[in-house]
Amino acid sequence: QVQVAESGGGLVQPGESLSLSCTASGRIFSTVAMGWHRQAPGKERELVAGITSGGMTNYADSVKGRFTISRGNDRNTVYLQMNGLKPEDTAVYYCNALVTGERYWGQGTQVTVSS
């Protein structure tokens, strides 16, 4: 069994920054690919950023240059640093981990960007 747990999130004003963290635990025996998706009300869940087991990263065009995904010292902990937040970044952010071909999801954390 694999568990994915996020923390962070909250309410910020446009232009401000926020950091999310996520840890995958359980039956994991190596560094795994992890990522962040988000889902805004009335919209489909979309990829925000991902990082492979080898450390390669990819980002949605809408967040390139503003968001950064990175790994912690615990290789199955990842962070999402979000700078220059915009109202359109408002969504529930979900972390996920890809373990032996199966994707496990966290419960989600709300990020609201509003003045």
C-alpha cells in the first residue's frame, strides 16, 4: 500500500508565493516519479508539474517560469514552489506518485488566489 500526503496551500493575494509539499510512503523501494495536478471548479484535472525518478522536470505552459518542482532530501518528498500567483491558479492541488505502474493520489489541498 502507498500513501500520498500533501501539505501547504491556503489563501494568498495575486503576486504572492506559496509552497506545497508532498510525501509518498509505504511499499516504495526506490525513487519514484511524482507530480502535481490541479482541478478548478467546473474544469478537468490538469497537470501542473512533474518530476521523474531521474530528476527531469516538466511543467504546464501556464506555470512555466513561475512554479518550480523539486525533491527533498527524502527522495520521495517533492515540493512545489509557486511564485507570482494569479487568480487563475486557484484550484485544488493534488500530488501523485507513480509506483510500479500505478498512480497514487493525495487528498488534495486548496490554493486560493484572491485580493
